[in-house]
Amino acid sequence: MKKICLLFLTILTFLLTCCRQDTTQLAKDEFSKYYNGKDEVVLNIEDILYFENYALDLNGLVKGNEHNNGLIINHRNFFFSTSKENSMFNFTLNIYESNLQGTDVKLVYSKDGFKTHPWACAIDDVFYIEHYSNNALDLESKLIDSYTISTGIYENVSSGKDCNLSDYAQKEEQSRYSIEVIENISLQEHGKFIVTDLEKGLSNIIDDEYLRNSIYIESMEKFNYSPKRVDISDGHILLTYGIGAGDGWNYPHLVFEYDFGSNKLEYKLLAFPFDSVPVEIIYIG
């Protein structure tokens, strides 16, 4: 009986989703009027970069290459690393540079002879690569190497079973601001962000009253809205709302930059990724 009920609910959810109007483009058209023409914020989820007017799949930029998580992005270009399988137990690590449109991709560095799939992460201008000199079952053969873009130097930085690529991943950015996210309390109260300057001990609140005095309220009320998350990237405060738009399968992320000193919001991005985790929202302006 439980299986029948579960099947019924699954079918009902599917039918309701299929019948739902796709408002993805409607929302994009609505908020595009606030876009300043500069891609200053990017949403990254797994292998896809979402800009204001397009998305790039890093797996599709170089034929035969699989993006292996290494990414450095700024306002002019980005670097990304890939793994290419040549044969069994024979992989190549490649690092490429591209413009933000993905139309001018150049090979920066290549290294052959990996016995296992190399995985990567990147911080500043350094790629860190994890692989095994023997095989993935031999933990003592684990290696962490690094490649520095600015110097072109490739070297080993750690080895052994206790080394881990996550130790080199981007650490949480230190900030003078503490931000609390309070989601919707009711249909009438849409939640709020509370931003506190820890050095001055002052707080600003971005709530319904604040938004009613902004240029964005009419657009946001068309789709309903709720505070979703906060990111501090390169010192910039990025506040993200969820809105009631999409096709039922994507996840709207409406991103503003907030300036504490002027107490102003500025629209930066509306993206519809296929999931809500693991999303990274990056300031590149």
C-alpha cells in the first residue's frame, strides 16, 4: 500500500510539474532591465558557469577532455583544468585558458603519465592536483602536486595517505561583516537579511520595507521572493533570493551586491541552475 501511495505521489508531482508554466524566460526578461552590461558575478555549479545571458559547460570546451574541478576565474578570462584518458591507467592533465565567452581556448600546460584520474582544485593562481603514483587502492602512493600559472612551475607539495586535496581547497573568506539569513515567515512577510558591521557594531536590515523603497520591488513581487543565501566573495557581499519562477526543475538564484556603507542593493545576476547545491557564487568584477 505504501508503495502504491508513493508511486501515486510521484506521478502526481510529475504531472503537476509538466503542467506548470515555464516562467524562466519571463523572469529573465523582467530582471534584465537592471543588468548593467557587465558580468561581475558568476554562478558555478559542478562543471557549468552561469553568466547573465549565457552558460558554459566546461566539459564541452575541449573535445575528449573532462573538467576535473580546477577553476580560476576573473573579470577578463578563466583557467580550468581537465583530465584526458588516453588508455587504461594512462591519463593526461591539461590546463587551459579561455575568454569568458568560451570562444578562445588555449592550452597553457599539459602533463602526461598519470596512472589515475587527476582531480584538482585552484586558489589564486595555483592548481592543486591529486593523483596516485601506483593505484587508488594504495593510499601511501597518494600525491598532491601544484602548478602555478604565474611561474609555470609544476611540483609535488605533499604525499602519503594523510594528504588530501580538500586541505588545499578555498577556505572561507574572512570578513568584517556578519550576515543572518531569515527565510519567509509567511506569505506577507518575506524574510530578511541582517547585515552587521562587526568593527562598528552597526546593523542594517534588508527586509520588505527596505525593498519597497528600492527599484526592484515591482519585479520581485511579480514572482514572489525569499532570502536564500549569502556569499562574501573578494570582499563583496552577495545576497541571493529565491523567486517563484522557472520550469519546476531548475532553481532560480537572484543575486544582488549589497554595499553596507551606502545601504544599497545592485542587481548582478539571475541564474537558473539545475540544482541548488553545490552552488558557488563568485564575484569577478
